[in-house]
Amino acid sequence: MTIANRLRHFIDGKGIPYDTVAHHRTSTSRQAAIAAHVPGSIMAKSVVVHHELGYALAVVPSTHRIELGKLQDVMDKRLGLASEDEVVSLFDDCDIGAVPPIGAAYDVPVILDESLRDAADVYFEGGDHKTLVHVSGKDFRNLTTGARQARFSHPAF
């Protein structure tokens, strides 16, 4: 698989240049970063959360963990992790666990952790477990225009 169709159409529609990085199949974004020889601090990891009004995509570096309590405070909503069925219904052209952080392509609002704000380059899952998408930091910020930014994660190790 290459990158998910909705993601590709969205990026192409914005006229943003990107390249892809193939790697062996992995289970986590952290493993994907390692397999693709990409620093985990610039590998954007997506976590789908649900709340009483719908869903949101929380995006952090693969080296970080979401602090759900902080995220709830920032969003002023009670949150939970979306189930696999919910993720499949929202991101129907992506494999579970390989959700790209570009929520606008899927009509899902994004909240972006501040730790990715100044990255010169960003990598992220393309919709399968074998392809990363690479864009400049400026283009990533363009792709996530309108995303709320806050600090809601901490380094995982």
C-alpha cells in the first residue's frame, strides 16, 4: 500500500510536496521511526479520542505519551480512547494503528502537542504500517492549519 487515498487527495489538493519512506511492517509509530531511521521526536503519532460531541485527533511525537488528564483540561471535555471500531469508521482507508495526523482529510479536528510546533521536518504514518510520509515542518503546519496547540504530553522514557 502507498499512502491512504483521502490523505493523498488532501495533500495533493493543497499542492504540498511530500515524499514517502518505505520500511518493514511495524506495530507502533515509535517502531516505524526506528525502522525508517527517523528521529522519534519528529515522528508525529496520532491518537483518536472520543468525547460527548464527537472525536478528535491528538498528535504528539512518537517519543511522547499523552497525558489524558491534561488533554481533558485543555479541551474542557471528558475524553476516552476511541475503540478500534470507531477508528475504522472514521479512517476507513487506513489500517488500525496507522492513522495519519492530518485530521482535516477525514473531517476530524486535531489538537497538536506544542513539542511538534518548531520541527523543521515531520514524518507520519501514511495509512498503513509500512509507509511514512515526510513533509517540511512548514508544510506540516499548513496541513494542520486550524489545529489547536497545547502541551499535553511527556517523554515516554
